[in-house]
Amino acid sequence: MSYEWRNNLACLATYKILSGQNKMDQFDSEDYPLAQAGDLKLKNLRFRITSTSNFDGYEAKPTALMFFRALRDDYSPKKEQREMTSEQFLGELIELFASDEKTLTDLASTVDRFCKFEDEF
């Protein structure tokens, strides 16, 4: 069963961090309301604007790190699994942000898999 974009803290955190003007400001919430944002491809976010037509993923690492820090600071999630490391989570975030086909739903799915939010305690 695939992950669905829904009204939970993982999807809400993903949306607010990426759209927030005082956070990452990657898209305008007026253009992509919360209910429809799950289908937005990560390649269409503002960080993907490059000076060349060939995207090599260089922008993905700092973007993933910025997302990771905002998630940690704003939502203080706990690890879902003790054996999981922050490095593994960050590595998956980098892969997602470097992808041409991944969506906000894919990002929220990864966030939900790696993090346990206060509404799940």
C-alpha cells in the first residue's frame, strides 16, 4: 500500500517547512494548497533553478540539510527506530531532493517512516 498525502504531522510539517516564507520558501501556498500539494514534484521547487540545463544534484545536499534542521527544530520528532541514524535519514532526503520524479508525498512518506511525532506518542 502506498503512502497517501493526508492531514497528519508528517505531511503538515513537510508542507509548512517547504512553503513557509520564514523557512525554505520553496513554493507559494496560494499556488499549491495543502490538499493538492502532495503531487508537487520536488524538481519543481525553487532550489532546482540552476544556471545550466543539467542538474547534477549539487543543490540537493544543502537543501536536504536545511529541511532536516527545520524539521528537527520546529517539530522535535523522535526516532521511529533506535537503530536508524540521522545520517541515514539525511542520505534519503538528499536522494529525494536530487530526484526528478519524487513528490511531496514521497518526502512526507520518508519523514513519517523515520520520525515519530508528538501526535503518535
